[in-house]
Amino acid sequence: TPGELLKEEFLEPMGISQYRLAKEIGVPAQRIGQIIAGKRSITADTDLRLCRFFGLSNGYWLRAQAA
């Protein structure tokens, strides 16, 4: 899931907490927690924020979600 990908491939290796990520991209910390738990889907807005933060091409998270 995109949440597992976010946690295992980005946050953990980079040593970034869910709270810090949320603050950095300007979303509620609860949103990141719900995405990681698989209880919330990634919106186009959140995709854009995550892509900018991690230096990825826009739509990366939406494509991962659709896979």
C-alpha cells in the first residue's frame, strides 16, 4: 500500500517521524497516520505535497495507490 511504502521506503530510512513529515508538508499529523495505517487514501493534494517534499514526480503516490 502507499502507506507501507511511505513508512518503509521513505520515513524509516530517512529517520523522519510522521509528525515531522506532517508539519513539513502542512497537513494534520493524523492524516499521515491514517495513510500509513491504510485507513485513508491519498488525495491529489497530499500526493503533490509528498512529491514536492521527497523530490518525486507528481502523481507518484496516486500511481502507487492505483497499483
